[in-house]
Amino acid sequence: MLPHHSAGSKVVLTGLIGRDILASRSRWLHEREAVAHGIELRYELIDFSARGWDDAQLSETLAELQAGAYAGVNVTHPFKQAVLPYLDSLSDDAQQIGAVNTISFIGGKRRGYNTDMSGFAESLRLGLPQACLDRVVQLGAGGAGSATAYALLNSGVKKLDIFEENMARARVLCNKLSASFTGQVAVVTDLRQALDRCDGIVNATPVGMVKYPGSPVPISLLRSHHWVADIVYFPLETELLSAAARVGCQILNGGGMAVGQAAAAFDIFTGIIADRARMARSFTEFAIPADDILPATVWAPAR
């Protein structure tokens, strides 16, 4: 059954919409931070794959959550762009990026935000402070890829090469980025050549997740001078990062981005500023199964 607020209740209801997300640390991060602030928050995992739902049920799901007095929800693969037609407004970041990972329900309206961009930029700044940003190859041009691309260019990347199997999607992103970063972005089709001349590699695809095992980059193409960043965080050590470390590359896992975007989303849902350092510690402490400490909840509406 869909949880509802009772009259006068101070419980904050929120959650995550996506596929294959039952290993997500988001519930752990949000509920732990809420406890630290002395507020009651319930974070539901709304996993379309686990429920056997079709993508077409996205609109209906949003409507039921909004009717259920949710403060808002996070959105992940594969809905970060698919959700756009069902929103009333977008933040400036979400409008620019063309993807949403956080939705607030307020005043009967749905407003979309993108906290992935700031989360990745902060992770890059803290995790790879000395990284050469002259030329970077990014794999993936979807919703997450759009956010990381803007973050990279805003962080000082001089040349960004985008490699994506869906060429039409890659060109759309390239054209959008080029409007603000003239001459700095290109779509590449020869990955070997692109990697031979780059300083850094960013995986913004789902490849490496438990559900999508493998590496988006042939391991033989990695070189010790590369730095390698992955946005995947379950598992935290992806096949790509493990191989890169063996080669001698500097690596950046998806944990920093996950914490950064979660903290910004917490701010939106609760109106309270999250303690980023504390949330980073909570992320690390997830080594203890969350279900041993917090009750497991998998949201399922009455249909």
C-alpha cells in the first residue's frame, strides 16, 4: 500500500524511481541523515524491474506518489529524461542538462532538478584535484552523461570527446553542449584513437553495474597516464576501475557523485541542509547491510 501522511504528520516521504535499484545506498543515506537531524523520513525504493512494471507506468507512478503526500522523489536509470514530459517546471540546471534526477512535489506542482552535475563536479574536484583536464573522453550521452559532460566542461575540460553507441543521441548532446562551449566538444567513433590522445576517461553509462557487468572500455586500451572516473557505485569497484588501478591509473569511483547528489536532493526534500561530510561517512558505513539497521521497504501501490 502507498504510505500517506496522516493529518499533522511530520514524516517526510520520499524515494527513488528506477530499474534494478534494490542495491542502492540512497535509502541508507537519506534515512541516516534524517536521524541525525532529528526528523522522521521514509525513503522507498520504487524498482520497476522488481515489480514487473512497464516503463509506461511512469506517469501513473508519479501521480500516485504525489497524491500520497510525498515531498518528492529521486529518479535514476532509465527515467532521467523520460520523466521530463510529466513535470511542471525545471530548475536552471535541469533545463540546461535536459535530464532530471530529483523531483519535488509542492503546491500541487512537480518541479525537476538535476543534482548529478554538481555532485560529479564536486567529486572530481575533491577526488582528482591534480587531474589534467586538457582532453577527456566520456562514454555515454544519456541523462547521466549530459550532467557529467556539463560538469566536466564547467570544471575546465578544454576538449571533450563523446563516445556513444547511439549516434543520434551523441549528436544531440554534442550540439547542445556546443551552444555554450563552442569548439570544445566532438562526437568520436574511433574509441582507440580517442583514448590514445586523451588525459582522462569518464564512464557515464550503466556498464559496470551489477545488472550490466563488464567494462565500457577495452582494458587493453588503458594507459598509466590516464585518469579514470566511473559514475557507477554499485559495485563501488567496477571492472573498469579495477583494471585501471592495475595499469597504474588514478581512479575515481562513483561514491563521491552519489553522496553529492543525494545531499543536494535531501536539501530539496526536507528544506534542511545536509551535512556532506557526515553523508560521506554514512556512504562508507554501508558496508554494514542497511537492512540490519533500518526496516526494508519496497514501495508498491494499490493497483
